[in-house]
Amino acid sequence: MHDDNTLWRYLDGELDPTQARNLRAAIEADPELSRRIEDMKLMSDEVLAGAPEPDEAFADRVLAASRAAPAAEVLDLEQARRVLKKVAIAAAILAAVSLTYLGFRMVPEFIEPAQAGSLLP
Amino acid sequence: MSRPVDPARTEAQLIDRIRDGEEAALAEIVQRYQSRVFALIYGIVRDRHEVEDVAQEVFLKVYQRIASFDGRSKFYTWLYRVAANAAKDHVKKRSRRPAVALEDDAVLPDPAHGPAHQAQRKEKRRIVRQAIADLPANYREVLTLRELEQLSYKEIADILDLSIGTVESRLHRARAQLKRSLLRHA
């Protein structure tokens, strides 16, 4: 008995050559298995059946649209995201350095009174 | 109107020329990929009348965002990602209006089988087509990429920035749902 997952992996070309060869032989020998494969192929064929084709003027319409929306005026989101990421990293580093600095500045204020206390008679 | 003049130009050369604003290069890229982009969008959107508008939006984005294509991945990977995202955004904007499965009016008769077999197959195709339209857009996306150019699970994972396991899982669930639809009507 072949499970659907194995049959789909066969149809998707994801089985290794030996497994694929064995399964091909089994399909040829078994009408029920062959019918299952036929139904699976039908499912695959229907995914793109009926897809329209572009007409000859499609590229011209894209060019016309590109003239109406020049690249320079459009925010490049990918680029903006990369810049924002760098700014965020820089801000995080700056914050970490500042906190460390402030921490060192504040520590003596807590230590000194204690040290001073131990010096009292 | 500027038209592509040198079909021998490599894709990398065309992309460089698009960056420089050369219209002929953009036209060449559109012509090389338009059929596949139409098919990819149709597979997700499932309405023939909406495909061209989304495809135009896709190529416009390619033109506008070509600077963000760094060449580390293959161009088609980047293009298909842009197209799949545009198609899914379109489905979201269409909100709750269900996708319409078209009538199967373009099926050629198969002389190797009798009329009963052909009628049964036609009915199965109608059921499957409706079941595909009823799938979540994420499932239609992986199914479409799989059928578009027989892309491997790895290639689909690269395009969608998913793990191979997620691709397999979505394919498996989508197909199981299609099978259940067929069995319900058997």
C-alpha cells in the first residue's frame, strides 16, 4: 500500500531514482494505483488550467505605467527597511555604551558612603 | 515605443540596464516572464479578469525596486516572490468575496476514452477547480509554484522564505483538502 505522500513525492520528482523506478513499476502493474495517480495528476493540472495569456500590448502598458510612476519618486521599502535596521542597531549600541558609562559613574556614589562609614571612629 | 533589440543579452545585463532606466531592458524582462507571472498570479487569485492588473503592478514594482535586488539570489526567485506577495495582497484586499471557479469550457475531448469517462473527468475537473478556489491563499501559493515550472520544494522554500518542511506541509494539506473534495462528490 502506497500512501499519498509517497505518491505525491513521486509526482513532484522528490523521490530518489531507485524509489521512483520501483514505484513506476508498481503503478504500471496496478490499475488501482494507476487510477489514483491519474486523479492526482488531474488535481495538479487544474492548478494552472485556464490561466490567461498576456496580449501583445501588455509590455507597452507596463512601460507606460512605469513612465507615470518614475522609480526616483517611489519609496524603496526594502532599502528603507535595511537603513532602519542599521539605525536601530546603532541606537542600541549607543544606549548600551551610555548605560555602561552611567553605571560606572553611579557606582562610586553607593560605595563611597560605606567606605566613608568604615573610616568613622 | 522602445522595444527589446538584443535577445542575446543576459539577464544580469538587462537588470543593470533597468537600473539605468533603459525601457527596452524592462520590456525584454516583461516579455521573458509575463506568461509565467500571469500564471502564477492566476493560480493564487483565481480570477482571469483580475490577473492583468496585478501583473502590471508586479512589473512596476520590479522597475521601482530593482535597486533592492542584490543579485545574491536568482532573479526569478525575487520576481516570483514579488508576484506571489502582490497576488496574496490582492486576495486580501478583495476581502471576503469568494474566488470564483471558472467553468471548464476549454477541455478538448479525449478520443482514447468513451463519453462516460470524459463526462466523469470533466465533473472531477470542475470539483477540483472549485476546491482549489476554496483553499487558503497560502496553500494555493505553494501549489501554484509547484506546478508553474515543476519547482523543487527547496526552490519554493527559497522563493517564499519558508522552510522546506513548511512547504511540504502546506502542499500536503492542500492536496489532502482537494482529495477530500473529490471523495465527497464521488
